Amino acid sequence: MNNISHVLFPNKTLTPRHAHLLPVKDEHGNLIDKAIVILFMAPSSYTGETVLEIQAHGGQALLQLILERCLQVGKSEGLRLAAPGEFTQRAFLNNRMDLAQAEAVADLIEAGSASAVRAAARSLQGEFSRRIQSINTDLLELRAYIEATIDFPEEEIDFIEEGRVNERVAEIENKLSQLQQVAMRGKVLREGLTVVLAGAPNVGKSSLMNTLACEDVAIVTDIAGTTRDRIAHTIHLDGLAVNLIDTAGLHHTNDKVEQIGIERTLEAVENADIVLLLKSADQKEAESQEEAMSLIQPRLREGVQFLHIFNKIDLVEGSAQKESDAIGISVKTGEGIDALIQRLKAIAGESDNAEGDFLARARHLDCIARACEHIRLISGECVGKTVGLDIAAEELRLAGMALGEIVGKTTSDDLLGMIFSKFCIGK
Ligand SMILES: Nc1nc2c(ncn2[C@@H]2O[C@H](COP(=O)(O)OP(=O)(O)O)[C@@H](O)[C@H]2O)c(=O)[nH]1
Ligand SMILES: [Mg+2]
């Protein structure tokens, strides 16, 4: 690094962390630009390594010339262009930040709303990581305690009671489920809200999709089975991205194409944040509506919001027969559509306003869910009696491993490579 700066800026001793205004010249001594040059000495830099930062005037050609000049000067030292995310990856490998914070850098750059920016910044500050670490410390302490108890088998029951082991497992489970809720909101902030329109054929799913999207994105006919595949369209409600997914109508069928479409509908339901279950208020397809419900029910994730929508209320006299919490609409006349949008906004708002949120990714949710599963296996049990000490210790260890993946302590190299390759160049 010293060689490079000496050739680029001869006769100039750079003071670390000091902005110098210096000419950048090509190999013939011709001026390319005057730039601000800052030297960061290891370990006080973003990556933890010695860094020479050159801030030039913008412009593709100019920056290309400066880059080429740098590469030429640094060739003998193996200077090369950085891979996408390499600066942040080096920062992570040099313990300048953990993996969740590194991901927050990419999320901060990509954030699509003010609340997503704030949440990413909180993750970058380490708020998410601290909560993970705190649970990990609890897991570790409890495991150490149980393992110590294994070494004194004759007194094990006293040890377990004295150490409040069962209570502490319950406390950890509680903390994990709180973390899971915040992380779920964080995922919505990052990725938007996924709203799936599902129901029997011909109840008006595609019509509602077009109305919410304000354009004809899906084909509407009175022929059942018109929509055969998922159709996605993103709208924005109060700054939050809402990914609408129209789906094939749910019913038992022997048609091969429809069967595939229906399986795709159910996959969409599994990944939804909100499922709008549409029914037709005129009850024309009452039987197939029951059928649709029976297909959906087993595929609903825990915690997914579920709204009953009665469409075509223009076809029934007076107030339609419907469940008390259902929303009555008519795509045809527009009645009830505003109320539905308000309802969606309210749900989106819940995830939008919560102070103290941090951005989370599907990967994080998966790790937390796995940690929860391990704890669930021993919570509610009596450690040392209905569940063995060795099993309890092992489940605590596995839960800790799962959480460790979030902050990059127990993450495989392949996964790390995949995470950083999604960063943009220069970060
Ligand atoms: N009367 C009435 N007809 C509707 C309404 N919404 C949709 N339809 C009609 O119902 C039929 C099926 O609509 P479509 O959106 O294709 O249903 P999908 O199969 O659930 O996607 C079409 O002929 C629509 O024009 C409504 O609110 N009132
Ligand atoms: Mg349709």
C-alpha cells in the first residue's frame, strides 16, 4: 500500500485519517484529476486493513482512468478490482462486524422506504445481533450448568431445581418467540408484504387483483379455471411494498394443468403474509368454497393473517350472509374496496410503525425457527426427569448453533459466499 501511494503521490507523506487534496497523474505525468485522498491505517478502517481512499469527481471515463492508473501502479503488489461485497466480507472476516450487520449494509443500500432505512440502520448498529447474543449467552450458561450437573450424577435433581433449569428453558423459549415476531416484521419491512388472493374458481380473485393493481394484469372471464398460474404484481400502500399474487381457483380436479396451478396456489399460500380468502356472496359455488377452504387450511403458516372476503355483494339483496369478521365487497360496483384497502394498510402499518424493529431476512427467520424447534423439544418437560440431561444439553447446543448462523459464527463458507455475492460492487 505504501508503494502504491508513493508512486501515485510522490514526495507526499500522507497523514492517516486526514483529507489531502492531491493531483492524480497518469504514467506520463499528465493530470487526470485532483482528488481527495485519505489513508486509513489498519485496523482503523472499514475492512480493518490499511486502505487508501481516492475520492475523485464523478464520471465513468474519469473514474475508469483513475482505476486503470491505480491497477497499473499496484500490479506488482497484486492489486485488483474488488469482487461484489468484498469490502464488507473482509470487514466481517476481520471481525469489524458480524454477519447480520454485514447483511444490514446491503439492506441499507437497497432499502425502499424510510422505515426500512431506519430498521436497517438499527441492524447495522448491532441491535439485532445483541438480541441474538443475549439469547446465545443464556443458552450457553444453561448448557454449561447442565453439563456440570452430568458430572455429578448422584446429586442431579437438586442441581436442576437449584439452577431453575426448567424455568430458564421457558424464559429462553419466551425470548426466542419475541425475537421471532420482531424478525417477522423485519422481513416484511425488507421484502414487502405478500398478499395472496385465494379461493374457489370464479369468485372474483382476478377481478379484485386488477382493481387493486389499477390495471388489467389478470384475465377475467366467467369461465372457471381461467387463471391457471400465479400472477404477481407489486403495489405500494403508504410506502410499503405489497406483492399481490393472484392464483388459480382451488377445487378438486383431474385436469393436469389445473392441478399444477392449484399446487402453486397452495405454495403461494404457504409463503404469504396475508391470505385473502375470497368467497362469492351469492353462494353459487358454496360447495367448491368449502372445498377451497379445506385445501388451504393445512397449508397456512402459523401467524399468517387471514381475511375472509365476500365478493359480489351486488348480487344479494340486503346484507349478505357472511361471517362477522368478513369484509363484503363488490368488485363490480366498487363497494367495500376502500374498506379492504384500509384493512390492508392497517396490517401493513402494524409492521411499519413498530419502533425498535430491525430488518430481517428469510434466512434469519429460518435460523430462529430452527432454534425454537430445539427449545420446544425440551420446554414443558422436566429436565433430568422426563427428558435426559444429555438430550437437554444437546438441544441447547443445537439451538445455539442455529442462532450462531445469523451472526456468522457457525455459518458455512458456501453460504457466506452466496450472501456476499449478492452485494453490489464497491461495498
Ligand atoms: N356481479 C359481480 N360479478 C363479478 C364480481 N367480481 C367478479 N365478477 C365476475 O365473476 C366472474 C369471475 O371473475 P374472475 O375474476 O375471473 O374470478 P376468479 O376465477 O376468482 O379469478 C367474471 O365474470 C367477473 O366479471 C362482482 O363483484 N360482482
Ligand atoms: Mg382468476
